[in-house]
Amino acid sequence: MTTPEQQPTVASAAIASPSAVDAPAPAPAPAEGVVPDTKDWTWVLERPCPDCGLDSGAVARTAVPGLIRANAEAWMAVLAGDEAELRRRPAPDTWSDLEYACHVRDVFRLFHFRLNLMLDQDGPDFPNWDQDATAVAERYGEQEPKTVAADLAEAARVLADAFERVGGGQWLRTGNRSDGARFTVESFARYLVHDPIHHLYDVTGERA
């Protein structure tokens, strides 16, 4: 996520892609023959996730910045691990820990960009983002863990700070995804927190 003037590297190319829309569940690996995850995960706003355990619908909007910061801290611990292990995929069709971390960094950047759209425009339509094409184009598995850690921490800080500045009627402002999903800033915030928390569960096995 980011400002509209400075979209993330991933967004500059892939945000305009008309394919997969924001699948925050376990992401398919960018490998030949793997079917991208195009499921609609907005159901996490209605019931707890049976995998990671997060009840997004019950998250207080004021808790979102703290959850973002805590999640980023947990990713710092993951990315401090052995580099060879960070790059190792547990299965050919499952992202490595490093690839998951790159995805989370880019989710933080993307959602900051979209948050700004909702705050600056009336009912904007979000440009699409193809997470799988981005993983391939940006060579997630070849990135440097220390650089990813620094960039993830910064993206999380910027997004958390942005949500802390939201107040009053701004929580009711809306934005639309191309698949028909409509968010208020409040539901958008709750929807967001599931993605990085779920992917931390993917990597560590620790439930929310």
C-alpha cells in the first residue's frame, strides 16, 4: 500500500491487471500449472476463519493499527531466520516463507493506496491486482530477506498510521472492487487484517 502518487512496485504493473482479485487465503505458488486463487474471501467479514482462527467481523476498527504493527513484528522474526529455509518451498505449489512475506508487504502497500482512494474520492473503483502475476514479475523467491523485512516494516507503519488518522464519517466512505464487492473504510479495515494474519498462520502454524 502507499500514496496514489507513489504506488508500490507491484501495483505499477499488476494493479491494472484484469485478472485475479485479491485472494487473501493461502496463495498459489507462481509456477507453471498452478491454478491462481480467485475465490471471494469477503466471507471472513461474516464468520471466523476456520484455519487461522481470526474473527475479522469482531475486530474493533480502532484495533486495526495495532494488529498491523503486531503482524509486522512477527514477520520480522520470520525473516530473521535461515535464508536457505526462507527460500525453500514446502511443496512445489506452496509459497516459501519469503514469498509469503513479499506478498504481505505488497498487500500493506496496496491497501494503503486503496484506503487513500476511498478517502480522496467518492465511491472509487479499485484497479485490480493480480497477486500471482506480481509474484512472478517481481521474482518474490529471489528477493533479499533483509530488504523485504525493512520494506514490510515500513509499509506496515505507513498503513497503520493511515488507519489511525481515520475518524468520524470517514469510516463510512466506500470503495468498490471489480467483482462487485463493496466496502466501507471500516469493513475494508477488518477485511485487510485477515490477509497478513492468515499468511502468518500459513508460515508459522500459529492461530490468531
